[in-house]
Amino acid sequence: MEDPTTIQEIVQRLDKLTPWQQKQILNSVLSFLGEPIRGTPGKELLKFIGLFPPEDLEEIKKAIEEDCGHVDASEW
């Protein structure tokens, strides 16, 4: 059962979002439908190899491990 008014409103507002936001909406819709989310093929990421010095990557990894595993319930 579809609601043409809701669909029209969604489509009209999508144009106001950035491309990144539009992609996030698409991923959410795919998730709701149980469809796989398409990411960037690894082949396209190869151009980034060696872009960061190893010590910078280690620092980033450490920050992720320390900070991303904790949820502050008061921030939600």
C-alpha cells in the first residue's frame, strides 16, 4: 500500500540533501528492504595505499580502539 503524497514529499526533499546524505538514505531504504548495501569496490580503494605514514595509521587505529568501543548514553 503506497501513499503517493508521502512518496512525492520524500522525492522533493531528496534534492535538498547532499550527495552523501542521499547515499545514506539509499542505504537505509536498502536495509529496510533487506537488500545488500553496495559499497565501494576494493579495486577503487587501491589508489589510497601508502597515502598515510604507518605511524599515523597506528595512531588512528589506537584512537578508534580506545574511543569507539564506548557509548556515552547521555549523548544520545
